[in-house]
Amino acid sequence: MNPGPDSLSFQGHGLLDRRGFLGRSATALGSVALTHLLGREGLLGQPGLIADGAHPLRPRAPHHTPRARNVVVIFCAGAVSQLETWDYKPELHRWDDKPMPGGPAVTFQGPAGNLARPQYAFRPRGQTGKMVSDLIPHLAELTDDIAFIHSLTSKSNTHGPAENFLSTGFALDGFPSVGAWIGHALGTENQDLPAFVTLLDPRGVPQNGSNNWGSGFLPATFQGTTWSAQNPVRHLSAPGIGSEADEAARRLLGQLNRRHLEQHPGDEKLAARIASYELAARMQLSVPEISDLSTEPAHVLRAYGADDPRNPIKAGFAKNCILARRLIERGVRFVQLFNGAYASGGELNWDGHNKLKEQYDRHAAILDQPAAALIRDLRQRGLLENTLVVWCTEFGRMPFFQKGAQGRDHNPDGFTCWMTGAGVRRGVSHGVTDELGRAAVHDIHPLYDFNATLLHLLGLDHERLTFEHNGVQRRLTNVEGQVIREILA
């Protein structure tokens, strides 16, 4: 578990430096979990340096009564086409293979081709009769539980900056991700686990990588901890070390930490790093049990598709979905679950420029059953009452194919994301794109509004959740954002 990207020097002032201490005392420290319980013993520094000093992830009160305590974000990287999934446009059948009236001649990747009908059949679903694509039959069955926002817009049509904008509220690098903001504001209920966990797609990372879970200018404690069911954390121990020696080592390390903090008063990064080391040690004790999916019943593995030998990537994503549920069960505040990884040409994600149907057949087979099973499982266990589940992607797709290709170009002007679970109205569709799905035309919502709504459901006022950086009171929604009250229960 990496406590953060920044290095620390503990040298000087006549003290043995921390790195040297750890190196020279390895045989006496007992185990990687040597700092376990230090925080409870008051040995890890001064309070009040970051959020709660030596306990920066201790639970804190929200601004108002929350509807949700936890969040799971299913992030489909690569920009999923709204026209092949959630936003039914029958006019595209009538205009199929014809030029778009008044449409652009050139888009992000080159000349525009003719309009193209949806590549999958749409059918009415549930009691609402909502038209949803056959591409995602398992998720389509949950339509009555979902609040769709069909009129979202982004400030970028490039994957990296658009991922930034969705995750941090800014297209530029260097700003805190939504999970980091939430951990900073609320802490977490389980002090043996991070407040914010990122579960990476088995195939790799999204295009903008750690910007999606970074802490930006917030203390490093609040960055997401990357994890995967395919790479479980195992408990490490040193045999032959007695409890007295182990306790003495913890006590000495605590004294060194405390003295070093006293010599650097107000050093938030140092306090954050010490707290992160402590958390990493505790995780060596708590994480192996959570990662061990062998304790899951066979029918659960089957429901998620985690036992599918024909599709190992699907099985890997399904295991991540099970891990997400286990983390929520144990009080982790924010779980970010990626579906899709960056690769040139979009082979590993939803970037359907050239052979959209061929790519989407492959990607939907990975996403659909596990994601739907996760929502059902949360509901059956009573966890959905307090958990908000978010499905999102960085932008949408154009209603026409690219010239000479069988895929759609980037479209930040009108696309769909959705929420379900705690505090969300069931079976509603809010916002409208035009009859061809090119752009939002009614109840238009920039992604600022989406993030403001997410914070609101957690009891946070997006205008009050601020952090001073370089003389500016920064916030997730910049100087914009309105809660989308039409989707609130």
C-alpha cells in the first residue's frame, strides 16, 4: 500500500532517520503491521494538523442530514454511446445513412459521415416502459430502480481532460477527485480501511490514470487506494518475534514520529504520511480477509459471473464488483469501480470510433451481468438503503458514423449517466437530447450539477465544501453547480 507519491526526509536534528530505523530494525519490528494501534495509543503526533490530526479519517458530521452514507461509482472509461444504451432515438432509423441536416463537416477525429441507426434493438422495460438497449439486458431489468439524466454536458471532448472534468470538476490536472473531497469532508466509519478505494479494471488503468483518484492539493491521506481482486493483499509477518519486542518497537517508532512532528509544527504532509503508514499497517491485518473471495457461496459467484471460465476479463471485473460490495459492507465511504482501460484504438475500453458494434459486444459482456448483480446484491442485503450507486462515463457519442468507419466520434454536448439507491427517485428519466441525440436541449446539466447532486445525497453542500489553495477557496464544482432535485426521492 503506497502512502503517497511524495517522498519524505526524516534526517537531521540528531535523530536516527525513519528510513534508517526501519532498515536497521527489521528483525525486531515483528511484522509489517508494527504500527497497528499506535493511533489509539496516542503515539502518532499532534491533533488538528489535517482534518483530525493523527486520525484524519475519523467520521465527521455532514452539512445536513444525508440520504446516503456510502457511494459506489461504476466508471465506464472510453465514453459509452448513449445511443446504443440508454437514450432511445427512433428518428435515427428514419434518417439512417443520410447526412445530418446542418451537421458538422468535421468532428474530433476527422470528417463526419452519415447518420447511423442504433446498432442494437431497444425494448420497453419494467413498469415504466423505459426503452433500453438489448446491449445490456441485465442492467435493463433494473430500469424501474434508476434515475437517468439524459442531458449532461462536459467541457472537453478529449478523454483525458474529460475524465478529469468528471472526476475532479476541472479539465486540468492537479485537482482533488470527488472521492478525495468526500473523504476529507466525512472521513470513514472503518478506521482499518481507507475512506476511498479504487478498483481497477483487470486490463489496466483509464487514460488519465491516478488523476481520477488523486488528492490533488488536499492532504495525501485522502487519495484513493488502488486495489484489485486479482492482486489481493496478503498478511506479512516475521516469525520468531515476541509480542514484547513488537510492542517495544511500536512504542519507539511512535516516539520518533511524535518528536519529528513536534520539530515540524503545522506540517500537514508529514502528519498525513504518518497517518497513511499507520493505515497501511492496519490494512495488512484487515485487507486479506476482505480479498479472500473463496468464502463467497457458489451461487453468489455465479450470479456475478465471477466463475465464468470463457471470459476471464468478465470474471475479473465480477470479482471486483463482489469486492466493492464487501468494502461497502465494512463501511468504506467511496468505492470507484472502473470498467475499461486505456489502449490506443479503444480495444480495451468503450472508445468506439471504428468498429463500434464489434467493440461493444465485447465490452458489454464484461460490464452487464456483474454490475447488475452488484446492485441486486446490495439491495438484497439491505445495503442499497444507505448506498448510492452511480453509473458514469466521460462523454457520449455522435449520432453519425465517422466517414469511412463503423463507429461514432466524441460528443460532449449531450449524454447520459444515472444514479440508483439511497435518496434517488426510482424509474425517472430527466433531461432531453434532440431527436437525433446530438445535443442536450432541455434541462441541460453540466457535470458540475451531477457532482453537486452526489455530494448533496451524502449530506454535503457543494458550495460550502471548500479548501484554500494558493489563496483561492477551491471546491469540486468550481463556481458552478446546481443540485438536480428532479431525481431526488
